[in-house]
Amino acid sequence: MVKVRWEYYVGTSREELPEKGTEGWELTAVTMVEGKECFYFKRPCPSIREELTLSQRRRALEAGGGSSL
């Protein structure tokens, strides 16, 4: 059985909801803290293979590769 590792994010702006959805975040709860809405998100952590690919892509773009891999 493969264990899923999760990463979490807490946001305070409704405007970021669509962006977080496209980034793979799942909204799990909304609460009020000191009169402000707090949005709680989770998504699976990338596997080591995915993380290496993302890291390589970032390095290529920072080096001026210009194209999106």
C-alpha cells in the first residue's frame, strides 16, 4: 500500500480560489478567524520523480531556456 503525503495551504482571499484550483489544491474547509475568512487547502505532495522534473524545469527556465517544458 502506497502512503499519500499531503501538503497544506491556508489562504485568506476569495480571489485566489480559482488559481489554487488550477494548481491542484482542494478546498477542504472555510472558517472565520478574527472576523476574516480562512480557506484551508490540501493536495498530494509530488512524488520524487515529479519533484525532480519540476526542479529541472525551473532550472531550465531560470537559465533562459525560454520554452515551457
